[in-house]
Amino acid sequence: MLAYTESGELRLGGRRGPASRSLLVHDAGDGTADVRFTDGREFYRLDLRSGTCAAEHPCRADLYNVTVTRLSPDCYAETWRVTGPAKDYELQTTYTRSGRASVDSVAGTGGAR
């Protein structure tokens, strides 16, 4: 299991503020991983064996669709498209391992959900 925490700055229009989230990543043993919230609830299945992965996560009446693309061993990008009665947006984020990151610490360079 990998405990993953990201932090950064969320910018929406002219507003800016701190943002963070923590996730648990469980190796599924087949080259994929189960990404879960810290309370153990399922988030999505991550499969980057081909270099890219698409998944979805229903959240109440809204639907979160994510595409994750491995850019390098130390960098990946996420594009989230969120639709539903409460939300309608697209969020693009590129994550880069920080200079002194350990295997359980990766710094994000962008948004949060």
C-alpha cells in the first residue's frame, strides 16, 4: 500500500487557495492498482500498463471521468471531466515527483477535488 498525499494551490477564476487530498493506492498484483479514499472507499482502478488509463467514479448524482497519462517515471497528468446536477467542469493537472520525494510522498502541481 502507498499512502499518497498531494498539496498545491487551487485557482478558480480570480480565486486562489490551498488544496490537498490524500489517497491510498493498493497494488492489485496484476500491474494495476486500486485507488481508495483514506477511509477505504473505492475511488477508481488505475492501469498504466499501456501508459494511459481511463476510469470513472460516481459521486452521488455527479460522475467523475478521469484520464491518467504517464509522461515519465516521475511525472503524470490527470484530466477530470465532472458532470451532473451539482457539477460541470474539466480539471487538468500535471504531477511531478518533488526533488526529495520518497516512495510515499509525491507533490502535486495543481488542483484538487
